[in-house]
Amino acid sequence: MGRSNKLEKARAYEKQKAAKIGAADRPAFHLTPYVGWMNDPNGFSLYKGQYHLFYQYYPYDTSWGPMHWGHAVSRDLLHWEYLPCAMANDEDYDRNGVFSGSAIELPDGRQLLIYTGVREEKIKGRKSRVRQTQCVAVGDGVNYKKYGGNPVITGRQLPEGASREDFRDPKIVQAEDGSYLCYVGSRPADGSGQILVYESSDGFQWKFRNVLIENRNRVGRMWECPDVFALDGKTVLFTSPQDIRADQLEGLTGNCGIAIVGTIDPGTGELCEEWIQPMDCGIDFYAQQSVQTADGRRVMIGWMQNWDACGERNPEQKWFGQMSLPREIHIRNGRIYQTPVRELDACRKQAVKAADLPVNGCVRLPGVSGRIVDLNMKVRPDATDGFSTFELRFAENEDGTQYCSLTYDRRNGTLSISRLHSGTCRALLHERTCHVACTDSLHLRVILDRFSAEVFVNDGEQTMSMAYYTDMKADGISFHVDGAARLDLEKYELAF
């Protein structure tokens, strides 16, 4: 299978440079780029007995550049093996980048990748313009060849008024009759967002079908990275709006991943919305994509980074960006719940447990420390007294001057995640707060992996994710209570 010089160059470069990155310089079980830069997950799929995860990739720098597709595979969603770069920007129609997309297996056993090709056109005497089109490539799980008929969906197949510049991130799914649907993010004439639906009998010849849903400037503006699937009797649309205002979505701002849950109208093909929720209330989570596992679970993964916080980094690292922990999702009580993939439980070692432990002031417990940790806690007021705040500090240095934190304000019913005191020197977003359900006890599961924390609140009703880059020697964990609380605790090392 022929490959371009750009692709060969990227493959040779990543193999040489990645050999200089030690395992201890990466997270233990969160996927990072082979080398260089990573953003959105692409092509999250099950193919020939392995989970394939592609990603937006620029191997030559730890900052964003002309997009390639990186590639990794796993059998358990936790242990990842890097494969060679899958695609480079080596055709005229994608010369400025191979942007986000998805993957599916064809009836003949080949894997089909569908992605957005980006081309910037120079116009004499005028400002250059960007054109985004949808393109495909086919391959065997390692090597891929771009289709000679690319692009397969162009601006000529857009509804009236839709932008040719903001038209991206195709998600392909197979319908019950064996045909294919493709969901694409689009910006209509009102400058807002919408999701378009295309249909095909073979995955190569496409025609416009309908508009799935319109934003009408309700939540952010352009809607990126769509994913549509059935879950517990509902239809779920994942999308990632840009430029959200604080009054639009539970106080969140910027670019956030959301879920829109409802049902598809069989007559119009439109999504009849029932509710919207953010998929993560922390600092770093975007562009989530899902896969159905071999045993029928729906598992989601996202880019654990924030576009507005890319300046928060370790300048010595030879990689930037990481994926979230894969999460199982279910609908309960009119909400999507998330839990770490159950495969993580088999990695637990060296348990430390405590039940009904009284805590007040500052408390440090023997055996409770580390940077690769699964920490389960239930905190409740003491029977004779109460508390106003409960704070968990982690990635804490010896003298306690640098740390990350999770703070529960019981009186206001809020939970805040923060890296403000982690040693950062950047004036960026370092803290986010969400409201949590008022219960007699708050259940928190906190997963730490060298450079990140993911918090699952009340059995996954809400999540909060955050990346940080404190010195690895800062591995302390402590509890700080204003008042009196009772704590049930299970702490495990995670071994990989």
C-alpha cells in the first residue's frame, strides 16, 4: 500500500523521538501522543478484536500544527500500544490538515476512516478562505489509503446558508438496514451551530438527508465533534460547542463537551430534545467520542485538556495533551451517569481502608499518598457537630505549599476542583465549581494518574477532570475539615 513522503517522514520522526520518552515520563494509563501534540479523539472503534483510538496529532512540536492522525490500540482500554501515524496532510484537499472524524468496519473487512480535509485557498487581492470537506480512507488497521474520489462530501451538499469553513468532524454509524449515516458539525447563517445528517449505501457516495438539530444560539456557537447513539431507550447526541457563556450551561464557559438526550422523530429524522447536560464540570474535558464494547457497554473518552488552558504545561515534556480515562455511561434518573471502565478495578493493589473515621482540622493518614491512586470516599457530618467545608489535597509537596485540591462546601452545595496552588505561574483558568445534590453523605471517587485527576461524584452523577504538571515528588494526600466530619475511605494503588 503506497504511502506519501509526508506520512513516511512523520512515521520515522515519531519512532525516533518517542524512543527517548520513558514510561515514567507519561501517565500510567491515560493515552498521550506518541510524541508532540494531541487533541481530539478520532475513530474510537472496535476492529479485529482491538479498540482503535486515533487522535488529532502534530508530531513535530508540543503545540498545535498541521493535523495528522495518531494511532493506538488496546485490548482493555487501559494498556495502549502505539501504531504508526495513520494519516498526514498530503493531498491537495487536506493540505492544511486531516481534522477529526471516525471509523467503521466495512462488509469486506477493511476499516473505513472518515475525516475532515482542510484546505486554505489564497485569493488574489482578498483574504484567504478555508474550505472544509469530508474525506475517506480505507485500510487494514495499520496502513490506510485515501480514496481516489475524495472529497466525498463537499460544500455543494450543504443546506442553504451553511458555512463551508465550519463544516467538520464526521461521525459514521451503520443503520439497521446496513446503510450508513454520517453526522457532521456545521455553522448555519445565524453563526450558531447545527448537526447535519448524510446517508450512503456504501460509505463512499453520500447525499444530504436532513438537519438533526439546530442550536439557535442556545448553547455556545459552532457545534463540533458530533456522536449519535442509542443508550437505555434514548438517543444521545454528543457535541462540543464553542464559546459558551456562563448563563447558558450550569455556569460553564468556553468550549465544553455536552450531551443532548431525546428521541428521533421517525417522520422528520430530527432529534426531539428532552434535556442537555455537560459531560464534565471540571477544567479539562472536550470532544468526547464513544464506542460500543464487545460485551455491549457504551464507553466514552474525551480530550483531557482545555483550549483556553494550553499554556499550563511542563515545558520540558516531549508530549502535550492526554485522553481521559475511558468511562462507561448509563442513563438513570433523567441524567447520564459516568463510571470508570470496570477493567480498572483489576489494577487495584495495596488497599488502605478506614470506616467512620472522625476528621477535623488537618488529617494525614498512614499509607494514603501517591500519584497513581484510586481513592473512594464517603464524607458526612459528625452526629454531634457538622462541618462547613471538606477539602481533599493531592499532589502535595512536603511542606504543603503546593498542591491541587477538591473542596466540598456543604452549606452552598458546591464542589470545586483547583490547581491554583500547584505551582503554576500562568494567569489561566485554574478552578471550576459545580453544584452537587444535597445528601446526608457525599460520595467521591478520585482517580489520580501522575498528571491528572478525574472525580466521579455520587456514583457518577457528575464528573470533574483536571490536568496538572506538578513535580512527581509531590505525592502527598491530606484532608482539611472546617468543623467535624466522618469519613469512610478506600485507597488503592493502581498497578500497570
